[in-house]
Amino acid sequence: MNWIKLITLDNRFQADLLTDALDKEEIPFLLREYKDTAYDGLFIGQKGWGTVMVDEGQWEAARNIVDDLFHKKPSLEESIKNPDSSKDKS
């Protein structure tokens, strides 16, 4: 297998969501955490929480899963059905 980087994750929650979705689609992956107990997470701010790697042949399918989980914005039809979901709550 030729492993390539899929995404750098911000936290364990993102890792759990993504690895669960990849498992369901039977896409093999490697999860590399950047935590270092000696430095108590000092470098997570610079590197991120961890990285997910996938086989080059599965990258596009895995990327679609990432987009659906983390980057998908509601469609116009979804926004009309549920107008509160399109409002910025910050």
C-alpha cells in the first residue's frame, strides 16, 4: 500500500467520527496521534491532534467522507426545510 495523508485532525472527537465512517466504508487507514506525554500536548497547537493516512487508491473516496463530515454546507433545500440550521450561531 502507498499511504498518503488524508487530513490533519484538531481533536479526538474528529478522529472518532472519521475513523468510524472509514470503518463503515471498509477503507483502511492509519491514525497517527501527535500526543506526547513528556510534553503534555505542547506541540498539538502547531501540528494538530493527529493525522489520518489512507491508501492512495482509496484517497478520493475517503476525501468525500471528510467533505461530508466536516466541510459540507447545507443545500438550499435543506436550509428552506430547516431555516435555523443556516444561521450563524456565534
